[in-house]
Amino acid sequence: MNKTVKHLIRNFAFTSGLLLTVTLIVIAIAAPLLAPADPYQQDAARRLEAPSDQHPLGLDDLGRDVLSRILYGARVSLRVGFSVVILASVVGVTLGAIAGYFGGTIDVLVMRLCDILLAFPGILLAIALVAVLGPNLNNVILALATIGWVGYARLVRGQVLKVREMEYVMAAKALGAKSPRVIIRHVLPNVINPVIVMATLGLAGAILAEAALSFLGLGVQPPIPSWGAMLTAGRRYLGLANHLAIFPGAAIMLAVMGLNFLGDGLIDALDPKYRKQIG
Amino acid sequence: MTQYIIRRFLQMIPITLGIITLIFSLIHLIPGDPAASIAGEGARPEDIAQVRKALGLDQPLWKQYVTYLGNLARGDLGRSFRTNESVTKEILARYPATLQLAFGAMIVALLVAFPLGIVSAIYRGSWIDNVLRFFALVGVSMPSFWFGPLLIIAFAINLEWFPVSGREAGFKSIVLPSLTMGLALAAILTRMIRVSLAEELTQLYVTTAIAKGVTRPKAIFRHALKNALIPVITVLALQFGSLLTGAIITEQIFSWPGLGRLLIQSITTRDYPQVQASILVIALTYIMVNFISDLMYGVVDPRIKLE
């Protein structure tokens, strides 16, 4: 078996993270099969009902089944998470690779833009963007990707600067390879590991940020089941119906923890240098 | 050092200008006609025209920008749509509450992180260390908007030790918000202190000190800890900036009357001048704090030459 794979399996953080993440993905895909009820079905007469055999996690403020809404909520979380990570990493890796490989004006421009965005607290910019664009799922994705690409760009640029000077890259150039080919075939494969680690942790970050925005009322709008928005409703009924706040929060935490564990394990296996930096 | 401060300060200018430009352009990102959108659905054309004039949206873009910069230089951040008062006034009234919360969170984080981090470093690799590391990972993953309500359920509703929300009950009212906001920072700091101290403990000067008869606790606390604190202090200062943004969520949970809550309230009421000004003030504070923490690097560790 591959040494990296062996190392990963023995890593407790990685295996538990992988287990949680796979569970999350399965739940998201199979939500219609797993959910005991329609997540939109209201029953006003039974609102705020505590957990029971029929409704294991109880009913919410509109009498909807909390378990079903949490299961469907996994879809929203993952949709936002994956969309943000894909958008941010594609933009970030492309800009970072171009900036690092060509240098000069384009490098200065991209890096100054990164500086400005990094000098700005990320979630604040996301809040600002959603506030003006209007709160909905797509704008949340757009806002989070707008702040998310910077990390990838800086990471890839730094790596490209190093790889660019390697002999095999010079050899490729000497043999007449054009810039795009050199970047895609020779430079990018060398920077892919840290990008995978960053994407895994970025997925956790995006899920958390979506929940935060929805909690503030700036994210996914009702009646779509979003864990963050469910918590907002739960906060209003603290003391009366604690299950409304406890369960969606636990779902967010397990999802984020799983991805963080996974990312942490991947750091050990794929990018030991990064481990030295963060301890 | 003076040279470094001046250069670092000069570097801050384009970044600050960039942020101001970004915040200025926010209002122009509103889809469609910003004035119509701000005036709200069903607004009469004269209302829309009034909004357009009040925001200066009837002027050419460059003129709007110059006016915006000029007003900023005079400390005029605009007038609130809701109260028609200077937005600066409202911000100044809310600012202390946010700072108070940030300091509260920092104190909580320090009180938790120091003992845990030190114990973890001393017993590195043992079960205590593993338990504490797990705690740190959980702390980082625990969203404040979940931890906060859990604290409210346990300590405000069931035990009735602290108020559920607000700032009126003095010291009692800041405890739960500070705990909520301080948890993630405590987790990060615990990890930092652990790594940093564990590394110092392997240094020869510690071995030498013990060989010369210094007791182990003294070697740890008097010699190693001092050096281990250097990176920790920098992280602490850097994290203070993120506490300010963390306050946006925590203030919402506890109805804490600070800048973050003001921002969210203004967004809900579409009070754009107030939104712009709140974001600007939070962002500028963040930049200033990071600037100061950068300078602290050199002060704390004379070995680091700031160039």
C-alpha cells in the first residue's frame, strides 16, 4: 500500500474526520430517503413540541420536523461549502500561478489586491457584500468566494516562485514548452498538496461562515433549511424549546469538526512543512 | 526602529485608501438603481429622488468619491437615514461596549489558555496533553452562535446566575458574552503556548539551568516561559482584531449594544450611511490593531530586527 495512505489510516484525527465527512456527504445525498418527514410541512398546532418517538429531534416554531430540516440542511451547507471552495480555488490558483510565474505588473496588481482584502476582516467583507447584493444562497457563495480566493493565490504564488527556478522547469522551457503548458504540467502538480489541505480547511470555513451569515439573517432565507438560520429561530425560544438551538448547532459543529480533523490529518500526510509552521 | 515605524505607517496608507474605496463602492454594487432599492418597494418617485440627492448619487462618480474622501477627512461619516443624526455620534456611543467585550474575551482567553497550554507542554505526549489538544480542536470548531445559546440555557435560564441578554447588569452581564467570544481564542492560544513552550523546554539553556541546580518549575517559569511568550503575544495582538469582528455575532446573540449589533440593525433597516460608517470604523480599527501588533514584535523580542 502507498506510504501516504498507510500513514493516513493510522492517523486518528484523519480517520475520525473522514468518517464524519463521509457521513455528512451521505446525509446530504440521501436526505430525501433518510428524512422522516417533509422539511417544509408545517403543523401549527404542534409547534415547539419537544423530541418524541415520532419526531426524534422535536418540532420547530412552525411545527416542522427538526430532524428532517437538519438532514436537508446538510445539502445547503455542502452546496455552499463546495461552491465556495471550487470558485475560490480556481480563481486563486489561476491568479496565483500567473502572478508567480510571470511576475512584474500583474504580480504587483494581484498581490496588492490580496493585501487590501487581507487587511479587511473576511467575515466583515462578506457581510458588507451580502448586505448590498441582497441575502440569498448565491450571493452568500459569491461573497465567501470573493474573500476566499486570496489564500489560494498567495499560497500558489509563493510555491510557484520557488518551483519556477527549478532545473526541470528550465529544461521544459528550453525544450520549447509554452508558458501555459509549463504552468499546468510542471508547476501546478508541485503545489497541489498544500492546495488540497487548504481546500479541506476552506470547506469547514465556508460551512461555518454560511451558518454565521444565516444566523445573522444575511444568508439563506426561509423557508430553506439552513443550520445557521435554524439557530436564529432557536435563539428566540431559549428556555421554552431548547432543542431548536441545540440540534442545529450540534450539526454545524460536527460537520466543521470533521472537516477540520480531516484537514489536520492531511497536513501531516501531504504537507509536513506546513505542520512545522502551525505546530 | 523609527525608520521601520515610518515605513510601515506609509505602507498602511495605500491599503487604507483601498479599503475606503472598497467601502465607498459598496453602495454602487446594489443591483439595479441603488436609490430605488434603498427607498424600498412602493416608494414614490419623489422619495427616490430625495434618497438619490441625500446620498449624492445624482453627482458624477468621481465627484461622489472626492466628496466622500473630503467628508471622511473632516470626520463626517454621513447622516443616518433612520434618525437623521450624524452616524459618528451613534458609533461613538456604541464603540465602548464593543471594546469592553473584546477585552473581556481576551481576559477569558488568557485565563484559560495559560494554565492549559503550560500543562500541555510540560506533559507533552501524555494523556493530559491529548485531552487538552482535543479540547483545543473542539474549541476551534465550536461556533460562537451555538456556544452562546448553550451558555444562556445553562447559566442564565437554568441556574439564573447571569442575565440572558443586555448590558444593564454590570459585570454580570459581560460574563457570558466574554466566555462565548473568548473560547475560540482560548483554543488557539492554548495550542500556541503548548508548541512554543515545548520547543523552548528542549533548548540547551533550560538543560544548563537545571544542571546548575535551578529547580524545574523555576526553569520553566523563569527561563523558558519568557521566551515562549514572544510568538504568543504577537498572535494575541493579531487576534484582537478578529475579536472585533467576532463581536458582530456575539453582540447579536446577547443583544449587546455594540458596534456589531449596530451594523446588523442598520443592514436590516437599510440605513446605508450607517452601514458604510460602521464597516469603515471596524475595518480601520482592525488595521490599526494589526499595525500596533506588528510594532510590538520588535519591542518584545530585541533579537528580531525590524527592517
